[in-house]
Amino acid sequence: MGPSTKPPAPTESDVYDRQIRLWGAEAQGKMANSKVLYVNVTGVSLEILKNLVLAGVRASICDGRSYPEALEATPNSFLDPNDASCQTTSISVAKALEPKVLELNPLLDTCDIEERPLAEVPDEYFAQFDIVIASMQTLGEAQAKRISAAAQKIYLVDCFGLQGVGVLDLGPDHEYRRELPKGKLSDLKKLPAYVSLANIIDTPLAKCTGRFFKNGPPAPWALYQSYIHYQSTSGNGKWPTSDCASDYGSTTRAWLSQQSLDEEYLGHGDLKQCAAIATAQVSPVCAVMGGVVGNEVIKAISGKGEPAHNTLLFDGLGTGGCLSFFVPGPKKD
């Protein structure tokens, strides 16, 4: 036998052949040149990261939280909280994730990380990325609004139990081409300016109605907003857990009354159960939301395909599917 030879290194056409045929070479080129930032990662944001890195989109990670302690609140399938290498030396979540991300795609040889505490990261840092992926649970309302104001485009995504929510803000100037039959594309269209993420979050639930939700907002959106309200008013800046179920229940009952909604609107009135699932990252739900949001990010980067409305709602308990829903913003009557 002759001397062993190394197999040739894979090329872009080898790795991305199927998606080039699906999206086209121009879209693949835009994806290769884009920059996507993941802030304070969660189970669902890492599903998005996995899908996009495998598709050829480079990832940067901003997460200075201590690993493995941060996994207690937001577990994920990439990192093991019992990793022996971190039992004596504490490192950041971003640093722990860096080699895992580089393993996903041999053609992407960089994964920039930012390890400073989030409050010390300036607005200019977020503005340099084409897309920012973040989580309300790990940021809190004030930081989420700050980052969204600085970012070009942002997707705020959270999963809780068998439900999930994504909030989209593609800014005032997003353009796209609608997909037509026989693989053709429409002329370039400019969307009306997206409602800002801050205004989406501030919209009263009474205004969050639609064709199929005339009597009140979709259940996942109301539950999501109850978690945000508790996080902002509880004093500890965290989403509820079973340990604080009573406090969450009393706070949420008063809030629902202010929103002109009955207690039964959330979890069929079982607010203790709502508190218990708030931080539950269920892998199949994260995978579904990760796939849906990942596809939306590809559409936003490539400009190919009409984007979703400004919220994506997954309800594994009710409709059993993912809904694109429009929140109008807190306009005055």
C-alpha cells in the first residue's frame, strides 16, 4: 500500500451545495459576509446559533457570565455543568462556548467573544453586527431595550415550558424580495418601519388582539408579558420560579386586573404552574423555535422572502404550532 494521504479539505461548494441550490449563490454570499451576535446565550439561542453556523453564518458571543454557574438558570445542550475542567478555574460562558462553536463548521475558523459584564459593553459594540440574538430572561427589560435601540436588527427569543416567544425588530429600512412561483423573485420591496422592540414590549395587552384573537391576546404572549412584568417589579431582576410562586401569583393577579384580564387567562388559573415553567428549557421546543427563528434570520440577511410579523408565538399546549402575530405598539386611541 502507498503512503497514506490526507483527504482534501472540504470546499464551500462541498459543504453548502444543497443550500446554494435552495437559496442561491448570492444569498449564500451574503450569509458568509454577515455578522451575528448572541448575547447571554440560552438553550433556544444556541439552537439558532447551531443552525446558522452550519449554514455558514459566523457567530460572535457576548456572555461574561460565569460558567458553569450560569447554566443553573439557562441550561443548554452545548455545555456540561459538571465539566471537570471548570471545577477549579472559573471561565466565562463565551470562553467555554468558543471551541464548541468552532467544531460545528470547519470552514468558519473564527468565533469572536466578548467577556465584559453586559453593563460595561457600549452601545457601539452591538451596532456593528448585522443581527443580534438575545433573551429577555437573561437580559432584563432595561438591557433588552438598550441593546435593541443600538442594534441594526434584533431577535429576542425565549422558551418557557411548552411555549416560546420571539420578538422581531428589523428596523426602519428593511428591504426584501418576495418569492414567486417557478423560483422567481419580485422587485425589491421596502417594509414599513418595524414597531421598535421597546414599543412592542410596552403595548398594553388590550391592544394585542387580531383576527383570531378578538377577545384578548394569544396565551403565550400574555404569559411572556407576565414574566417580564414580574422580572421588572420583583426587585431581584429574575423570572419567577417555583420558589417564588406565591409572590408571582399575587403580583400577576394585580397586573392582570390592570390589564382587564381574568386570572384564568394564564395557565387556566394555575399561576403556581406558570411560575414553575418560566425557566424550563424544553429541548424540542427550543429546537422548533430555533429552526423558525433561524429561518427568519436567513431571510433577513439574504433579503429573500417576506419576513414574519413582529412576534413569533409557539404554543405546544394550545394551537400546537408557531404563529406570526402583529403587536401594533402602544398607540393612543
